[in-house]
Amino acid sequence: MASSREYLNYILEQLSGLEDVSYKAMMGEYIIYYRGKIAGGIYDDRFMVKDVEPAEKMMPDAELRLPYEGARKMLLVDNVEDRDFLTRLFEAMYDELPAPKKK
């Protein structure tokens, strides 16, 4: 099942307190970038972030889920209504996110 454009717009609005958030559509889903690094994505209308230590600490009860078959598990964000939390989450995660691959 592909993710809806409406859910993408909702998540982007929730992240609007951050500068340099972007996305890329990929096979009906959306990859979310923060300051040039992949932070997470929207898969089947579920917002997930990379499984990095700061995210685990901020969401100790978050479920690890597969975004799609063959992918690494990601943390399911269930607190998408709280903009301040999402801002703090992305800021905390940034240094632990892998650098973009050179093309």
C-alpha cells in the first residue's frame, strides 16, 4: 500500500519548526531528510525514523518495524501530534545519522 500525499503533508507540517527538512518520493513511499541526511520515512502511512541511540532513548517504548520487505527495521513514531517532540527528536538524532553516500 502506498502512502498518501495528505499524510506526507501532515508530517511535513509537524516538522515545520525545523530548517532544511525535505523529502523524496520513492516507489509510493517518502524518504524524509533532515539537513541532507536520511532521518526516516513514511511507509504505508506510518512515520518511522532511523534506529539510532538518541531516538531509542527518546522513545524507549517504540516498536521496531520493517518499513518494507528487505529493509532494516526502523522505529515507529507514535507521537506525531507533538511538534515540539518531533523537533527535539530530529535535533537529537542528527549527529548519529549516517552521512549521505557520495555519488
